[in-house]
Amino acid sequence: MPTFTPAVDAVGGSVALSALVGLIPLVTFFILLAVVRLKAHTAGLCALVVALIIAVIAFHMPVGYALMSAIEGGAFGIHPVLWIVVMAIWLYQVTVVSGRFQDLRSIFNVVGHGDLRVQAMLIAFCFGGLLEALAGFGAPVAITATMVMALGVKPLRAAAVVLVANTAPVAYGAVATPITTAGKLTEIDPALIGALVGRQAPILACVVPLILLFLVDGRRAVKDLWPLALVVGFGFAIAQFLASNFFSYELTDIVASLVGLLAAMAFMAVWKPRGAEEARVRLDAPEPPPAERLGGQRIFLALLPYLLVIVVFTIAKVIKPVAAALASTDIKVAWPVLSQVLVDSAGKPVSSTSYSIQWLSSPGSLLAISAIIVAAVYALNSSGGRFPVTFGAGLAEFPKTVYRMRWAGLTVILVLSLAYVMNQSGQTVSIGVWLAGTGVLYPFLSPILGWIGTAVTGSDTSANALFAKLQQTAAGNVHVDPALMVAANTSGGVVGKLISPQNLAIAATAAEMPGQESQILRTVVGWSVGLLLILCLLVFLQTTPVLGWMTVHL
């Protein structure tokens, strides 16, 4: 079989024209979703067909190779992506069917002093950040959306809140996998990349809590609660900077999320939120749970699913021997046909044609283990008969969750198929090469590469896999620090995640808004672009004497 090497100037020998044509599938998807308002899976299917046509006709990829790329992308969508999301939602459903979620609501009600706006911010930002640190890959959105809705926040607001919250922590998600990946591909010390990201992402962390309050209850919430939002945001940001630069970049989000939560609790010991009851009425939220003194056992069992997730993921991801043992069970498969015919310009096989089945190391598998343990513990502890539930009832929630995810799952599969076709045919890389060739404007545009990469693939890790090496090369060409540009790619990816079709589908399902991804997109896209522009300006100034003092060289 003939080999195929993606060409960045496939269309008319022009990188710019190739980039323009390569953008068409992505533009098609977002127009069909946000303007025409088609269902996400329909928009995804149309965009996939467009990408296949462009891959074959414009980028000269053989038809069979293009189809195999789509199939590989769909397989990746099933495992690990959907495997993770389904398990995350199943874990939540076990807490609901057991009745323990009402106790969890009571706990958050106490912590948030009865103000659902405070509770929503802490759950989405701090708890979501902790989940991102450990699991990533959509699990934080899936879990926190259901929790925020349980407070009484309406579905669209809840979906928007958790998507925007899932920005600042993303660069260090899944134990900083995006940064480790970038370091491996560029041979730049990942600790240096992590330190530089720690001088970019915290700027976003400072403002995200304020945005969350606005999304929940508009300007009134910001007016009532801005001191607390600043305490949470700056607490998270300072901890993120310190941990990434002076402690361990892999544990940055764990430290930052806990510090943000503790800062909020300490501040609320001397400062009380105002306007809580008016906000509840204005938002048409239900009455908070009646004040009830929960015993230690009920508090522990209500928090058990999330404490267990933290413990399991810490053991599996942070303790190196355990992580290595679990990773040793991974099965790596050379994707049929593509592994033999897709090669880069050096004649080496393209790494994306290697498919990994992570039986035990996948966050989805760890979430499944957590869900089974929680179901068993709940079945054995009814708290004096108050919460009777059987182990079988917990297990029965799994097929129900799969059924609920059917349309969102199809969307994820189609979107990942689209991403793989665009990536392996050269469409995505042509966009990146064109942006990287913009000369003096390149430092300003650098984060946009990460933004596009994450928007297409749904993963900051994948965005770095696509563009980290390209950023390094382009930085050398225009004589700026390559490590800074690789960090910019990582930071840009964090604000692309909230408009990723994959994440939109997950949020829509978790918020019980199947087929309404277009509504969610219209709500969050402005925030994504706004945060991106802030980041672009910051990175550009970091390459000049104005903010050059912010950078670091190890």
C-alpha cells in the first residue's frame, strides 16, 4: 500500500489556502450548531462528511485511509472518552438512587451559608478543579453539572457554569498530562513548561469565579459576592503559581483547588454573603434542605463518593509504582492499515495511529471501581433504615446511564472522528503552520493554536500533541523563547475546552439538555473568546520588556 504524508500546502501549493480550506469542517460544525441550530450529532455528522471530502479531494488522502481515520477517531471517542464520562455520571447516579445526595446538599448548604450562588461557584470551580486534577477528560463537567443542578440552578445556567469553571485547571489536568506530553514531544523540561503555564493560567483563575457568579445570577450576584469570588480566585491562582513553580507541577491543581476551597471557608468565617434568599426566589430555586444536624456517619457517607475518587486517583496517578503497574496492563494496538501507511515528513509512522486500550489505568476504570465500592458501602449502611438501597439498585443505574448518554455519545464519536480525519489528513496542521508563519504577530497568535487544537479534539493533551513541536520550531524562527510558546499553546487550550463539541455534548447530557448543545455554545462562546484575547495579549507582552520579567528559565 502506498504511504501518505500530510502536506501543509496541499491546496494549490499554498499554506494559507490549505489552512483556509482546512478550517471549513470546523466552521461548518459551529455554524450548523449555533446558527442553523441543528442537533449536535447531526451537525457532527455533516462536518465529518465535509472533512472526509476535503481530506480526499483537497489534501489528496486516499479514500480508505480517510475512512480508517474516522473509524479510529470513533474508537477513541468510545474508549477512553465515553468510558470516562459514563462512569462519572454513573457514580453520581448511585448517590442519587441511594438518597445520600440530599445529605450532600445539606453539607454544601452549610458550607455556602445557604447561598446557592456560593455553592455553585465552589462546586464548579474548586471541586471541579480537584476532579480535573485527578481525572480530566470530561469527568469534571459530567459530575459537577449534576451537582450544580441539584442545588436548583436551571440546566442552561448549570451547563454554562461548569464549562467556564473547567478552564483554569485544565492545563494541569489528569496530573498535568498536557504539560508532560508537551515536554516529551519537544524535549523541553516539563517542569519549565509547567512553571511558565503557572505564570499565565493563574491570571484566568483570578477572574473565572466572578464570571461564574455572573452566569448564575447576573450582575446582582457579582455585586453581592465579589469579595468572596476574589478570595477564591486569588487563592487558587496564588497556589497554582506557587505549586507549579516551587513544588510539583503534577500536583498543581490538587493544591490550588484545596487552597481555593479553604480560603473560601476561612473568609466566610468572618464575612457573610448577602442576598441569598432574594437570589433563591429570583432564580426560582427550591427551598434549601431543612436545617438538620447530620451525624458524622451521614456526613462521611454523603461525601464518600468524592472522597473515594480523590483517594483512588491519588493512589493510581500520584504514587509512581502503582501508576506504572496499572499502565503495564495497557494494550497498545497498531491501528490497521494506518499504522503502516501514515508517515511524517521524516518517514516515521505517525504516533496517532497507535491505539491504547487502558483496562485499568483509564480514569473511567478507576471511576467504575469507585462506583462499585460506593454502591456496596451504601447497600451495607442504611443509616438506621433511613437510606435503604440494594447493591443491585446501584448497579442498575449503569445501563440507565448508558441509555441517557446515547445521543451525546454519538456526538462524541462523530466529533472525534472529525478530529482524527482533520488531524491525519493534514487539515489541522496546515492551520497551525499558517498561524506559526505570521512573523511578529506570532507570539500574539500562539495561544490560538492551542485554542483551536482543544476545540477540535476536546483535549489540551491532544492540542499539545498536535502543536507543541510546531510552536517550538516557530518560536525559534522568530527568536522568542520556545518554552514560552509551548506553554502558551497549553494555556490557550484551556479556554478552547469550553467550546469543544465533545464537552458541549457532555454538559448537555449531564444537565439533561439532550440536543440543546447550540444553546450552551451561544452562552459560553463569548467568554471563551474573551479569555483567549486576554491570554493572547498576556503572552505577547511576556515576549517584550513590558512583562518579560514574568517569565522564567530553569
